[in-house]
Amino acid sequence: MTLPLVTTIESVVFSAADIALAIQRMAEEIARDYAGREIVLLGVLKGAVFVTADLARALDSIPGGPSRIELDFLGVSSYGNASRSSGEVRLVQDTSHSIEGKHVLVVEDIVDNGLTLRYLRMLLGGRAPASLAAAVLLDKPYNRRVEVPVEYVGMVCPDEFVVGYGLDYQERYRTLPYVAKLRAEVFDA
Ligand code: IMP
């Protein structure tokens, strides 16, 4: 039987207000570092769709920030349908425009073992951008399999599998406005 979504949530880890504040802080740092420059915010589908949209609008509302914000997306698949990473990262959808000569900021929902971001940095770094950096809403630094630089971090996440605000478990929960921990029964089902 499929349980109603809300009854499967054990606790809220980051509220919508926590997320908004973290994004505002990241936007202020990014606005300062990219003042007067044209940037490409490159969201990683599907998890980073909300953080990319909210970060773009927060950045746009800061006077003296980037002179132009271009939005683009690419898609990778790493987790499949499990709550454990397979360690395999695949590009499933490429950017719609070339990033050559552009200041690129990759936007990710969460960094855990680091393999996804390392893959993206290698892939995109090979395309001759003017600069490349990463902004990640949630950092889970406990299980890194590779060291990878993350220039902008929203919040440090507890060592739990979390869902909401773009993050899914088996393609569910992405649309929750907060980040939550699921009840153990969900994984046993
Ligand atoms: P990494 O390759 O382990 O660093 O993980 C990056 C990707 O794994 C993220 O973009 C997510 O799609 C997924 N991921 C990692 N941790 C979680 C989690 O707690 N909940 C949902 N997805 C996660």
C-alpha cells in the first residue's frame, strides 16, 4: 500500500524559512564575487530545479551583482531509484548553449560522496569556460569518496537521506517546500 506522503515524514530538517535564508546568503556572496559579470547558472536536473530558480531570483534582486544571468540546465543520473549512490554518474541531458568563454556556476541540490560534482567539474572544465564554480544548497561532508571544491554552500546537512525542495526518493517528495527525513518504514516497504 502506498502511504500518503505527509504521514511518511519523520521530521523537518530544514524549513522553508531556513532554505530561503540560506539561498539569500549564497546569493549575496555570489553577487559580490561576480559583480558586473555575465554568468550562467547551470542547474543540475532534476534535484536543483527549485534552488536554481530561487537563487537566480535572489541574485537578480541584489543591486551591483552580475550584469546578466543566463539560466541553463543539464541532467545527470547517479542514484537511480535507491537511497544509496551507485557511484556511477551519467549525463542524460546536456546544456542548451555552449559554455565556452562564460562564467559558469553549477547549481546542485546536495553533495554527498562528491562523484556527481567531480564528474560535472571535469566535463564542464573541459569545455573552456571563462571560470567554473559550484553552489550547493546542502553539503553532507561525511561520506566523500572524492575531494571536490564547493565554492558556495547553503547549509551543512545531517548524515541522513533527506527529501523535499527538489530532492526525491524514488521520484517522490520533490515538491515539498521543506527538506525532511523520511520514516524508516518507507525504505523497508
Ligand atoms: P553525490 O554524487 O553522492 O555527491 O550525490 C549527488 C546527488 O545524489 C544529488 O544531486 C542527489 O541527486 C543525490 N543525493 C545525495 N544525497 C541525497 C539525499 O539525501 N536525498 C536525495 N538525493 C540525494
